[in-house]
Amino acid sequence: MVEFEPKIIAFCCHYCAYAAADLAGIMRMKYPPNVRIIRLPCTGKLDVVYLLKAFENKADGVMVVGCEKGSCHFTSGNLRAEKRVAYAKELLKEVGIEPERLEMYFLSSSMAGRFVQVVNEMTERIKKLGPSLIAKGS
Ligand code: FES
């Protein structure tokens, strides 16, 4: 039997997560290839609609990775994103999709190891959950 390979979308802030992912690549750190990164100027740009659209487009999991609290380059974009992620989790629950499929993380640009860790964490979590309701319907 072929092992389930989840499709995970990671909305990454340009200033931290994207730079950390880049650094992980430069340092030749390995992480699962399941994650597709979408770069944002700040996680504050993220709308709930983008999160839901990712699931609608058959993502099995979605990550939002922003700057550490107190370090957002636009003051509080990461805090706004945190609220939107919490709201999107409620919406997912209402439509029967496990809210654990969506998670927000905070890190800095130098935290390549932490970036790899959260990608591994999320991949393992989604593998345990299996394909999302929408992806299964394909
Ligand atoms: Fe990184 Fe706002 S600039 S989350």
C-alpha cells in the first residue's frame, strides 16, 4: 500500500519563515517535500478566505508561519493573523474539517531548525489525520 503523502500549504512571512526556510535550504537541512510555500509580505496580509480556499483546493493541512510576537515588521500583522487562524479553525469545525489541520507558528529568520521542526510536526500530524474531507472527495 502506498503511504499517504499529505499536501500542505505554508503561508510564510517574507521576513521570518520564508528566510528561515531559505536558510534551512542553504544549511542543507532536510524536511518533508509535502509543504508548498506561499510567501507573504507579512502574515497580516492573510485573509480567512485564503485559508479556506487552500482547503477547497484540496490541501490536507495549512500552516501560517509569522514573525515572533513583538517582532512583526508591521507591528501587529502576526497577531491579526493569529486571530484569523483561530476564526478559520471555528469555520472548519463547522463544516466538518478537523481544526488541527490548520496551525499558526511564530519564529525568526534565523530559526531554520525550528522551521524544519514545525514542518515535520505538521506533516506527521496530517499523516495521522489522513486526507482531508475535500481531498478525499476527489
Ligand atoms: Fe512577519 Fe508581520 S512582518 S508576520
